[in-house]
Amino acid sequence: MSTPEVWLRGQLPDVIPELQPVAHSLLQVREEIAAVATLPSEKLWVKPGGAASIGFHLVHLAGSLDRLLTYARGDALNAAQRAALSAESSEDTSRPAEDLVRDALDALDRALAQVRGTPLCTLDEGREVGRARMHSTVLGLLFHAAEHAQRHSAQIITTAKIIG
């Protein structure tokens, strides 16, 4: 019998009830992407049918989590984050899958730590996103960070199956 998905394994004792779905989603992504760490380097940047590569998804997953969590804390992006965003679409064939997966896992761990440390009283606080300063809330940003990570995790899994 296979292990149930994270959300079916029960409550996480160190996460407030309102953020359980966010933490469950981030933990699910963590489990799913770990499997591509052994992907051969020549397959990391393959774009089947013109779709984004696994390498892109891993880099973007880590970068987008960092940016969304920055906004959730009420901070603006710094120069390094803006430079990383600009570089996300570039292929770095010198980095093995193991390194990219480790970066994504580290970003997920930082996200989980921030979720665990987010007080209930801050969830409805307003936050600004991006240069256009679009309105969101702490809860909105944390939820989007988790669902966005899950979207890229699904693409990683699908692409890995296609390029097999």
C-alpha cells in the first residue's frame, strides 16, 4: 500500500489550523520533486513539444517561493531577487539536477518555516505585490505560494514521465 498524500496524514502540530492546507501542499511538493534529483543532466533542459524544461520548473519554483514569501513578510524584492528572476529563463547546463532539486527543497524548507512562524492575527494583513503594487494579503500570498509550487511540481512530474 502506498503512502497517502500529505494532506491525508493528519494535522501538523506546529502549524495553525488556518495554514494547514498551505503546509500540506508545500510538504507534498517537497516529496514529489525529490524524485528527479537523479535525472541525467542531458534530460534536465529538454523541452518536450516546446514545454518548459524540468530545469526551468525547479529554478522557477525556488525563485517564486522566495519572492512570494518576501511579499508575504511585507518586504520588497532586493536586487539579487530581481536578478534571479531575470535569469530564471536561462538554461544553466553546468548545474546537475541534484543541485537544482536541493535549491528547490531549501526554498520549500524556508517557506515551511515561514508558514510555521506566521501568527494567525497577521493573515488578513494587506500586502503589495510586484512593481504594480497589486493588493493581496498574507494568507493570499501564502496560499498562492503553495498552489504555485504545486503547479510546477506537477509539470516536473509530467515532463519527467514524457522524457522518461
